[in-house]
Amino acid sequence: MLRLRAIYPFFWRVFQFRPSSCEPLISQMNKCTEEEQIFDLIERNKATLSEKQVGCAFNILWQFQKQKTSSKNVDYVKDHPQFLTLRNLTTDKIELMNDDTLVNVLYITQQLAVEAHDRLVEALVTEAWKRLERFDINVLSKFSSCLADQHLHFSPLMGKIADIVHRNLETIQDLRSLSVLMVSTSSLISQQFRERLVNKTELLFDTIDSSQVNNSRRIVQFLRNVKHSYYPLLERCNKVFVSNVSHLDLESISKILGLYQSLQFHSFEFIRMAKTKLTEMIPLCDNPASFVKLFVALGPMAGPEERKQLKSTILLMSEELTSQQALAVLGAMEEMESRNSRLIKKIASVVHKHLDNYKPLELLKITRALIFLHFQSKDIFVRLRELLLSYLKISVIPAEISILVSAISMLPSPHLDEVGTSRIEAVLPQCDLSDLNNFATSVLRWIQYDHTYLNSTTGKQLKLLQKLDQYGRQRLQESNNLDLLWEELKSLKGDWFVESLLEETIATLQRLMDEINFTNVAGIATFISRTSYLNTLLLDRIASVVLQQIEKIHPFSILSVILPFSTLNYDPPQRNEFLGTCIQHFNSYLSIWDPLILVFLSFSLAILGCFPEDLIKAIFNIKFLSKLDSQLELLPSSLNTRVHFRLMELNRAVCLECPEFQIPWFHDRFCQRLYNKEIGNMNGAQQQMYKMLAEVLGGINCVKASVLTPYYYTIDFECVLDKRKKPLPYGNHNIILGKMPDENWKSHTQIDGSRLPPGAERIALEFLDSRAFCRNIPHLKGKSAMKKRHLEILGYHVIQIPHFEWNSMALSTKDAQMDYLRERIFGEGKS
């Protein structure tokens, strides 16, 4: 018995060796304070390291990097001899690792910059693939992120992950893991799967802590990846960002602003708070990497003083910029509409130095920015052309060839040789409408350049244009899915599309109009308003979908839905019900809408002669206008002027059409600044008509040109007829029609206190060019109809002279034109 008790400790040491030696080693690793201590332990214990100890070593090495507690950088760790030992040991123990350790080691190796083709990384990925079906959601999401970091977005392995998520979506309850998977697999999902993911995300959103900014950022990133501006989710994510903006760093703010820009989602509350936060960072960013991010994020919305600081600092750092940093700065300067020639020249020289390192899309961005910034340098444009042509000769991807051709066509000498033309012809059968449109726009630029500077147009270019027309029509005729067609249509613009494909496109939309529903109605409506093509069947269908599915349409989409009706001056059969439904739908959201959107929405309704009192009074109050002023400060100057102009037009419309609202007119100063340089300038056609009118009316003192009315409408010509239809010269009766009144008219027949003789009337003659009419029929568009309505309220008898009548064969002689003017003014023919 005593002998057995004596040998018992021996057996314990032998058979319990692994646990007693394993635990102390992990404890020693946890007590390490720098990488050298970890590597020392690896060297001394490499013969006995277990898979758990290997995993622990990776974890601690990564913690040192994350916490920045060590002066050793990633390269130091990656190149250390004992790190190579650790990688070799790990390769031998992969099959023994549990799922979590396996994927975690893969993640850390990638963070430590181990190449994707490394033996260890390949072995880890292969083993993970074998276990894929048994991974829990957290491990699966981390693995998908690792694959995304290796740019394996379209790999069969990522497809398998997407399939697993699709099959198990109902059981997933962790939004963090789901958001990672959504971003990783976003390149592979169908539209139906996208909708399921969005719905699941909405259900899980309220289960997360509102301080979890990364979840919201990944959700917005997913929406950007799938090009889906889904307002309900964007709003909820935005609330998270706004409530946590004080805790966001430069990197996070920069990413969120970039995502919002891609999605065309505007949150002025977040932008205002982000601007304040970023402005505070200006003196804190002292290295090029961080300052470039600050310049790109803050520059477009910065005030004059902040812009001055940003530009002076980036100028000092310019020599230290990498190729990507210089490109980012150049893009930001384009967005800022910069005219700082010194900075433009400096950044362009840095870009020129790195030009050989840029990819085709980046070369397009550089070309576009340099042209926009009016930069002139023969050397850089010659080199750009050489690089673009060299890429074009070897490229086989239609989208890439489209990018290269677009960039070449923007250069100062955009001529393309036969080799380039052949590259275009080779990929035409594979092109979508967007690519075809880009090619056509480029070809038209070449034709214009050759005709202007070389005095010739090659048959090759014209034949290419004919082929583009043919393939474009063929693609439209073969389209059988409205959502897929819309993806190609939404970015189309330019002369070629309008002249060659617009009618075919409208016909295709009409053929597929039964597929218009709450998900695509806003997009289709926006497209129609942009084309100025009046198709009553399509607009009636849009109105019908809105009435039937209004509860599923987000209120933020109402502006897009109303736009074609106001732009094209069209009333659907159920006009009052349609407008009433739209107004009722957005009314409950008045307090949360951005002022910018409310101004544009109200103006669109005003064109239609619709003035909801709640909406008008929500806009014309001090609190709203102060908020709008603060937002205008964040906008580029061109957009700022556009918004202010729309507000002026809305103010004018309300004063003229709804005097009972008692809204004051407060845009005198704005209008005087805007119109000061425009009044009194006549082009050749106007001068010709002016002389004819003087002859018809009996003298040059009986007609005025380029007249500015009260409320600052401009009219081409103005005259006054007495009650016997005889012209009154402006010298009589002290009539001063061009003078601006100091206050609003008291009645629609009085101008600044001056009275017309009894029975006399004022005539406004307006020459209407093609922009005043719908593209396909001579139907007056909304703004021109509203102007006529307002001039009549001001007391004018309005005579509109359409361009297609004035330039017709019937009026090809001066006598015919004179008779036409007499008929329109006096109601009589030849005299």
C-alpha cells in the first residue's frame, strides 16, 4: 500500500503532463507585454505547442497591434523568424483547431499582412470550406469578411455562404453577424433575396444597442453596394449616427459621408454636426494620411475660412502625398469647384508623377477633374492619352473599355484611331444601355472635333454611330423585366440617347408598365420628368399605382412621383384624388423633412396650382427659413443658388395665387442681384422681332423689350393697347412698366401706383423655344404654363409665340410674320 502511494505522484506527472504544461504556457503568454516575449516562448516551446496555444499566440500578437501598446509594426511581426515558425506550426495543427480558432487565426494572419497565396492562408481557407455548413453565424460572418478582404466577392465559396444565409435567414437573430454577411455577399444576391435581407434587418434593428454604430454603417454600406436607397433603413441608421456623432472618429465620419453621397441620401442634421466635429480636427491632423481624409470629407461643405486653412495645409503636404491621396484630393477639389490655380497645379504635378500607377477608372476621374478645373498642361494630357490607349488595346471588358473611351473623348484632342474604334465594335454585343450611351457620347465628341478642327468626318465614325443605334434598339426590344431595364436607364443622358433611343425607350416602358409598382414608381417617374416626353398612359399608370399602393411608398418618394406631372403640365383623370393622397401621405412627416426637399416639393405642387396650407405655412415661418439658411451654407454655390431661386419662385407663386395666406414677398434683394445683368440684352432674333413689332405697333416707342415685371418675371416684349385696340406710346400717361415696385400690387391692374386709361390692356409677348414644350408634342410644360397664369394675374394679356409656328414654312417671309403678329395682337389679318 505504501509503495502504491509512493508511485502515485509519478503516474500523475506522466499521464497528466499535457494539462499541467499547457495551462502555465497560456498563462505566460497572457502575461507578455511585447512581441519579443511571445516569440521567445514560441522558440522555447515549439516542439510541444498545441493548437490552443498557437491560437492564443496569434490572439496576443494581434492585441498588441490593435492596442498600439508596442512600437513594433506589422512588418516587424510578419518578418520575424519566430512568426514564420508559428505559421509552420499552425499549418500542421489546422485540423485539430475548433471552428472559432480556425477562422480567428485566418482573420489575424490577414490583419498581419500575410499574403493570400501563403501556404498557411490557403490551408486555413480550404479547411474552413470543408466545415462551412457547421459554422455558427458568428464564425460564418467572420469567415465571409476574410474572403472579402481577399477580394473573393464572386467566388464559388462566397456563393456557398450566400446560399447558407438564404436558407437560414429566418433563424438568424444577430444583426451584427448578419450585417457583416450582407456586405460580404452583396455582389451575389438577387433582388428577391435583397428584399428579404432588408426586411430581416428592419425586424432586428430594434434589438441592437443604439450605440452600435458599426452595425448601422455596415447596413448603409450594404444598401450602397446593392444600389438601393431604402429610406426607412437609412433613416434609422442616420438616427444612430446623429446620436453618436460626438464619438465618431475621422475614419467613421468620412465613410458615412461617402456612403450617403453614393446613395444620394441627404441628412443635413448629420452633415451639420459632422462639419462641426471635422472643423475641430483641422489643427489635430498633422500627417498626410489623416489630413487627406479630412480634406475630402470637410472640403465640399466647409466655409471660406475653413477652406482657406484646408487648402494652405494640403499645399504644404503635397510633396508627401501618395498616388491615392493625390487622387482623393483632386476629386475633392472638383467637388469644391476650386479655382486655386496654385493648388491645382501642385496636385496635378503630384498626380502626373504617379500617373503610371493608376487604373482605368482612376484615369477617367483624373481626366474629368482636370478638365473641370480648367487645368492646362500638354505634358500630362499627352501622357494620359498614351496610358488610356495602351489600356484600350489590351482590355476586353465592356465596362472598362467604355471608361477608357470616355476618358479619351474628354481630352483636348479626342481623336481615336481605327484600332480604338475596332475595340469598341468588338464588345458592342455585350454592352448594356449605359455602356452604349457612353460610347455614343464619345463618338459624337470625336465627330464634332474632327469636323471643327480637321474639317472632316470619317465614314467609320458614322457607321459606328449607326451600329450603336442598332444595338441600343435591339436591347430595348428584347427587354422583358422593368427592374433590370431601370438599372440601365437611370443614368442615361445626353444627345444620343434623346435623339436615337428615347421614343423606343418610352415604348418599352409602356409595354412593361404593368410591372410598375411601389418599389420602382419613384424611379420611373423621375426618369420620365427628366426626358420631358409626355406619355399619358405611363403617367396614368403611375398615378394609379400611387393611389393603390400609397401606404407602401415612402413619403420621401412623393417629390419624385409628383415631378413628371408638374414638369409636363399633365393632370391624370383622378387629379384631385391623386394630389390629395400624396399630400395626406407626406403631411405627417412635415416636421422631419429636410427643408431642401420641402421647398422643391412645394414648388412642384405650385406649378400644378396646388397650395396645401399646412405645407405653405410650414415653409414660410422664421424657424423653417433659419434652418434652411443654415443648410444652404453647406451646399456648393451652384446648388445654393438653385435652392434659393426655387424658394423665390415659390414665394412669388404663393403671393400671386394665394393672397389669403398673407405670406409676405421678401425676395427683392435676391432678384435684383440675380437679374441686374440680364435685363436689356437682346439676341439677334429678338432684335429682329423688336423691329417688326415696332413696325406693326406704329413706332419704337410703342413697344418695350426685355421687361422686368413686378415679382421679377421677365417678358420678351410688352405693349399697351387702348380700348379701341390702338397702341399707346410709353411717353403718354406716365406709364413706367419696367420699373420695380417698392411694394406688392394692391390689385392686378395697377403697376406701382400708375393707372392705365379705362379699357386699356397690357400685352405680354413671349417667344417660346423648344424648352417650353414637351419633347414629343407641342404641349406647354409646367413652368411656362405657370408663368402665363401669373402674368394674367398681374394684369397682362399674354400672347405666347411658339417656335414651331414662328419658324414654320408658312411664316418664312417677313410679310407673313408681320401678318401673324397683327393677327395675334389685334385679332386681324393683313392690313
